[in-house]
Amino acid sequence: MTRMFAIVEREMRKFFRSPMLMIMAMMMPIMQLLIMGNAFGGKIVGARVAVVDYDHGPEAVKIREAFDAIAVNVKTFTTVNYTDENIAREDVRTGKVDGAVIIPKQYSRRVAAQDAPRIGFVADNSDQFTSGSLEAEMQAVVNALTTPVIQPRLASAIALQIVELYPYVNYMKFLLPACIALAMYISVMIGGGMLYIDDKARGVHEGYLVTPITRLELVMGLNMAGAIKAVLAGICITVIGSLMAGLGIIFHPEALLEILCLIVGTAIAFNGMMFLLMVRVEDPLTPRAMFGVLNMLLFYPSGAMYPTASFPWWLRALSVVDPFTYCIHGFKAIILKDGGFQAIGFDLAFLYIFGFGTLLIATPLFKRSL
Amino acid sequence: MMATARANYPDGRPTAIEVAHIVKKYGDFEAVKDVSFSVQEGEIFGLLGPNGAGKSTLIRMMTTLVPITSGSATVAGFDVVKDPDAVRRKIGVIPQALTSDPDLTVEENLSIYAKLYSVPKLERERNINEVLEAVDLIKWRGAQTKTLSGGMRRRLEIARGLVHNPHIFFLDEPTTGLDPVSRIAVWEMLDHLRRTRNLTMLITTHYMEEADKLCDRIAIVDHGVLVALGTPIELKHSVPGANVVEVHFDRETEQWKSRLEALDGVTSVQAESAGYYRVLTSSGSRTTMQLVELAASLGETLTSLSVQNTTLDDVFVHYTGRQLRDEQVKPATFTMPPRPGDKL
């Protein structure tokens, strides 16, 4: 045991003497959380919509008043008056405005006559986010105008009442589990994989191999050190990320314990997987080359960004064996839903079994000689 | 496992290392070919040869780092194949590369290695103090390794190899990359360690001077074969010709080599560069006279002339047919292609 802990001690001393490693391991996930969390999922504000009014009747005025209300309240868009539909259409095409509303001639008369009144909306659907928001606002305006002033005592239409279980989950909160997993992956990749191969290339392992240390002690020492580094990265990013995203979960001891169990399981799983991949690698360039490929192969199929239910069968098969899937599912279950151990039981079981299983395979592959 | 009975040398000292018919193959390539030698306790034994001669492979087999293809090696009485752990406990190894952690302090580097050998805490602290004293790094114990000079780092490597009190010390090219002053300091330190700690040392080197000054006995290895073995004096005496005359003619002609070889007492002539020759002779003074007369009779000028005793360089040339330093610095031969119109 002394020999195993000597390896851990050496790795940890090196780790704390090189704070850049820790910083670099966490910098990318924090930046991702900060930039992607703020860039995605926000509301569209200040779009420009052209209004071509060929009617000028009282119903057209109602529409314009509704647009003005939007412009000063939710501020999704402001309106610009056009006199020619073709010019407005061309300006949507060239990006001068984000959409155009056409109020046709006789619109007010058709409303009064209940003769299939309609208004047109020209949308720039090359930008799904903006056009989707504008379409939603336009639909809300149309619904409001269509609703009768005097409501019937008994509603005849079917209503869907939605009950949201959790407080509003903005994109930053949604992204946090993925960022924790990513920080731990980078820590394992740099602090485990790359340093391990670099040490091999520098001859440090040769120094170990001439001592009486056993293969198991050496493997366990290296992996324990790698797992500790990943746990530290996971804890740091959980605390920083929760504060950034405004999540108070870190102040609940029970949830903290659940998160810690997940972090340790993830560290063991990632480290075991990395050790298995690197156990026979000699060239220091290999882990660097693998870094991006592995990231793509493991991160995106995990459901971190999109639900796995939308994947084709082969991608879903990959997500089933991907430790990222269980790590992210577990973190979401605790951080976003406070689901308790019951919600993460399977994730924990998979991560620990995967971690120790990969180590079990890697240990006999580890060469005790050069 | 019990150590096997060790043969004693005629002077009573037991054998520390016994290598018998050892072979190492990498696929079809034979890196070490049927090498046998033994090293007695307290001896500094040198493996001399150019890069790629098989020295490091030999040392790696003896230190359990590389499996032996055939033959046997016994270190400190233990078979390296059958009982590698017992061998590892008895040896200290300094690899060719500097492998101490630059981010750790001198003391931390030593402490971690002592722990790898399971040295108990009190003994560990005592040993660290002793080895730091021995390699003169006591003032630097708290310094980060990356702040040390190359010579000091090499001394730290040596201290690291000694921190568990080994009986046998393997050093793979311990002075490679050091400046001449640091190199001499390392030689003195190793000699001191041998005397004070009664260490057996096996050193690989491609420096003739290092082998000459430091080693009690030297084995010359070339292309995986042990070509000569003996004390430096024995090896020098084994070469025909007691002296080396180095002569530099003003002008190079094709006949110099054959003319020099024809002189009385000359055993071999080696062309070093244009007009520069190393002549092995049984009588330095007589050959010098003949050289002066030869140059005068041909109307040639001698730029320089020196006489010295046979060196290990000459021994190496004698046994391998080429110079050791040629292997390290020989530039690629390049012949200019003929110009258009030149007669071929």
C-alpha cells in the first residue's frame, strides 16, 4: 500500500504544482456554460417587422395597436410601415427586416362580414429561431383578435392544462450537467491520459519498473491519482457552475452527497476507460490526437445537448454503452429535478461497474517490463 | 526466494553479477549475442561501446526491465528471470534520461522513491540525509528540481538510486550531456561512493576517458557482441604497439597511408582527416625519427607531430576496426554528381 500511495503522492504533488492543468481542465466547460448558456434559449428582442396596410380600416388599426403593444411590452419586434408588398418582401429577403405583415384590401369588411378574413406574414425561415418567435407572437395576436368579446358561459373547445413540475429551467441550468461531465473528461484526458503517456516517454515509468512495486500497485496508484484529479475538477465545476446558473442545490447536504457519489462514479468510469485506451500506447501524440475524436464520440451521443430518443438506432446503441450518458442523466436527475438516490441508482451502478470493469481488463494488459 | 550460491573470485570477493550466454532478440534482430561476463563485489565495471551496441539492452536485462530471450543473469545472487523482485530490492538504477520530477523538490523526489522501495519512515529520513550529503545536494533539498543545473540533476538521479541502500548500482551513461567539469565531478563522486558504501557498480558509457578513469574492468561491446574484456591496462597491452604517433602533413597524398605502414615497428595506420594520421607503433621514438626523415626526403612539411601511449580509443579500433567517436559524429558521405561535360 505504501508503494501505491507513493505513486498517488507523486501525481498529486505534480498536479498541485501545475495549477495550469486544473485551470485548463475547467476553463473550457466554464466558458461553454457561460457563452452557450447565455447564447441559447434566450428570447428574441428588437426584431423589425414590415407592415403593409392596404386596408386602413378599423380592424387593421386593431392589428397595428396590438403590434404597438408588443413593441413596448415584450419588445419582440418593432414595426416599420411599408406601402408596397413587393418592396417589403424584397427587404425580408435581403435582411433589412425580419418579417413582413400584409393586411390586404377589404380586410376590415371581411372581418365584419365574417367572410374568411386573413392577414399574411412573410417569414425569413432561414433563421428558425427568429421566425419561430415572430410566428408565435403573430399567432398570439390573431388568437386574441379572434376571441369573441363576450365569452360563452361554458367553453366548447378542449383545453390542455400543463403542469410544470420544476421551476423554469433556463439553458444555463440545462447545460450544467454536461459541463460537469466535460470538465471531468478533460481532467482525465489531460491529467490521466496525456500525463501518463508523457511520463512513459520521458522514462519516468522505467524508474518505477526497476523498483519492487507490483503491477497492481502501479495500476491502482496511477488510477487513484487520476480519479482524485477528476473528482476535484467535478466538485469545482459543480460549485462554480451552480452559482453561475443560480442553482441552490449545492446548499442541500443530501443532494451534495448524491452529487459526490455521482462525481466519484464518473471519475472511476472515465479514468478506467482512459486507462484501458492508453495502457499500450507509447506515442505522446496519440492521446492528443484522440482527444477531439473521443470527445465527439462520447459527449454528443450522451443526451447532453439533445434527447437520445431523437437519435437513430446506431447512435442510440452508442449512447447505451457511453458512460457520459449515465453521468449526465444522473446529474440532471439531481441538479435539475432533485430526484434523490432512487433517480440515479442505475446511473451509479453503471458508472461503478463500468469503471472497475475497464480497470479489470486493463490491469493484465499493463506491461511490467519495457 | 533464497539467493543461489555465489562463486568467489580468487581474491576472495564474491561475484555480484553473473551473466551467462545472454541473448536478446527483437523479432529477427539480435540486439545482444551470447554475452557472458561476471562482476565482483565492490568493482566498477564498464560496458563500453558506441550507441546501438547493445549496452543499454544488456543493462535493462540485468535490471529486470527487458525480458531475456535466452541465457541467464544473476544479480546479487538472485536470478533476474526467476526472482525479479529480489533483484529489484538489491539494485539501484540510474537510467540514461533524467527522470526526476522537475515539479517536485529534491527531497520529495527522494522520499517518493524511498517509499516505492518501502523504506520505513525513520530509515527513509536518515537515508535521504545521507545520500544528499554524499552527492553534495544538502543545501538544495528544498529546491524544485527544475531549478537545478544539469550536473546537479544528475547528482540527484544518483542520490535517488541510492536512497534504499542498494548493493549493486547500475548507471546507464551517467555523464551523457554533462559539461567536462560536471562530468569529472560525477566521476569523483562515484569513486567516493564506491569506497564509502562498498558498492558494486556497472556503468555503460561511450566515453573512453570515463571508462579509463573510473572502471576497474571494461567490457567492449559492439553490435551486441562482447569483443574484449579486461582492466584498462590489460586492454591497452593487448593492442600491438606501445605508442601512438599522431602526425599531420601539410599536404594530403594518396601514398601516405602505404608509406606509413611500411615504416619499421608500425602495426597500424589510421587516417583521421586530410593529411592527419594516427600511427600505432612498437617504438614511438624510432617511428618519429623515420617520419621526419620520410617527410624531408619527399620534400613535404610536417605541420605537427606528437607521441603518446596507447589509449582505449586505440583498443576499440583494434577490436572493432573502427573508431568509437566515428559512430557518434560521422557525417554522411556525399559525393558531388559529375557536372555536364566532366569526364567520367
